[in-house]
Amino acid sequence: MTDDAAVTGRGGDGRPHDPLAPTGGPEPVAVLTGFARTLRAAGVAADHHRTQTFLAALGHLDAADGRDVYWAGRLTLCAGPDDLARYDRCFAAYFSAGSAVPHRVRAMTVSVTRPVAAYGGGEPEQAGEQGDEQGAPPATASEIEVLRRRDVARMSEAERREVHRLLALLRGARQPRRTRRHRPSPHGGAIDARRTVREILRHGGEPARLRRRVRGERPRRVVMLVDVSGSMAAYADTLLRFAHALVRAEPRATEVFSIGTRLTRITAALRHRDPGHAMDECTAAIPDWSGGTRLGEEMRALLRLPDPRGAIVVIASDGWERGEAGLLGAQMARLSRLARRVVWVNPHKGDPAYRPLTAGIRAALPYVTDFVAGHSLAAYEDLAAVLAGDRPVRAAGRGGTDA
């Protein structure tokens, strides 16, 4: 928001508006935490820790001043430059009813600008503006919160498109890994003998400042396998869009395969910027849509490749194995020794009544590091946090107990 009035929250009479003024609505803390949830739904990294920092900052400021609320949130809830434009749009929509001025809170009924069109071809901000120009109705904060928890298989087509828009904005951060190469470090680290000696020689043998170095870091590789068999038909498209977000975030550190009756590499198809185009390419590249599942054979084919070695392997499947469960168990045992972590994503785990009773999932679980749900937008956000190392889950396997 470039207009000063939009930041200060001052009206035409020059008096500051109170974004937390009593309107018969929820308490101020509930309003502010609701604003943080709206930011998360729009792709801003406003996690629990940042939200607590936001509330603590307002405890030292004037929460009745729109400028204080705006800058406290901007400085605590945003993780980088990419979050600023989304933050400004959400702030204007959440604290205003029709203008960019944060006037009064209309909790749970305010409009949030949709940041991505369903099959737009531009950047997320541009695509969102095009979608609004075409007359797409904006989603409300309450609707987004409900969609975050709803099972994808029970959504209408319009709701699924909205979830796909939000998936395109997921931050695909990765757990870092230390590399063998070193980089210069101005603060701490081991002494770099070669650079130190060269520095001394440049000064004619006089003592010089010690040069130091540390190990570099790179994002850890992720290998994702998406089950496209008939039993996963309701979730396959959404899982592929999640994979597309991972590839877009780290194209050099992500490999994606489809699994059904055969193993198919689809990474190249998912490198297209436009999610709709990427899904069309995947449809053309995958020959076994809605077929059977031979997980054991496909795990064996994967282990013949160098991809899973040292990587985080994500298997998105319900575990319905039409082949030999013993073969799947043996291949999962080999995979657990080669991969850094093995994450199994099962859409049915989101049901509280679910129990891992099928032969395939029972054979695989002893070798799974993290057993997570994959049925909703909130579940995909949790999965992204697992891959980033922010939220380790030890639900089953490798000495854990099934949850």
C-alpha cells in the first residue's frame, strides 16, 4: 500500500481509525489471530511463533492506531520480500470494507483478494488481479479457514479450484543439508589455512588476520511419488499440484514420479510455471491414470536410480497393493537405509476412524519415518512444514508407534 492513508488508517477528518474498535464482534486477540490465519491461507509465512511475536509487539504499541497495527504485522508476520504484496492486500481486505483504509474490523465477513487464478499464466499477484477483473467472487476469511480443513474428495469443483489457487502459493522451503564444500566466514568457523597463508604473503610475511571458513548449505533433495491409481483418483490432481509447488520452489532439488502400474518421471512436466499447463503435461506423460497399483515393483524400479540416496522420499499413496506385500516390505527396508527420511502421505489418515489395516501399508509402516495425512489444504501445509524441518512428525515406523 503506497497511499499514506492506507498505512496510517486516517480518514478524511484526519483522525486515526481504530482497527480494533468495538463493533460487537470478537475480542481483539481473536481478531488479530484471525488476521494471521488469513495471511497463512494467502501464502504468507505467519506461523504460530510469528503470530505470538506480533501480539507481543502490539502489547508495547497502540493497538488503536492503524499505523502501529500495520507496521507491527509487517515486521513480524512477513518472512521476506515476496510476502509484502500479499500482506498489504490481506491487511486492506481484512481491516476494511471496500477501501484500502484499515477502518473497522469486520471479522469473518471481510473479503480477501484471491492471489492466483485457477489456470493463470502470469505471476501469482498478476494472475490474482486478472481473476478479479474477470468477476471471480472473492473468498472470505471464514471460507478459507473452512476450506483448509475440508477433505478434498468432498469439495465442489469451485472449492477445489480455490484450494488449488492456495496450493500454488505454498512455500516449498527445504531442510538444509551441509555440503562438503566450504565458504568464507567473517564470523567464527574453522581456520582457513590456505587463505590465511596467502594473506600473510601479500603482506610480506607480516602477521595478518586469520581467515576462517564454514561448511556450505544446500536444500536437501526431495523425491516425491504420487499414486495415480483408481483408489487415489479423488486426491491425485491435488497432490500433483502440491508437487508442482515443490518443484517451482526448488527445481534442482526436487524429483517427482507417478506410481500406478509403472514408475514415470514427471519432473519436467511440473517445471512449467503455469499450474494448469503443468497438469496438462502430466496427463499426457502418465500412461496409467486410474489403473492398478504395484508399489513393490515400483519401489524396486526407484531403487535402481540414484535419486533416493540421501534424499527425503515422500510417498503419497493409500497403500492398496495389488502385488506381493512382502516385496513392498523388502523394498521399503532398502529404501529406509538409503534415504534420509521416508514420509508416507495417506489421504485416509485424516479420518479419525482410519486404521492402517491393508497389507501394503502394514508392510511399509515399519520403515516409514513420518506418517502424515494428505486430505486437505491444512494437511499439505503440515507436510510442507515437515519437509522444511519446522515440524518433525514421528507418527509411525522406525521405533515409533502408530498414531
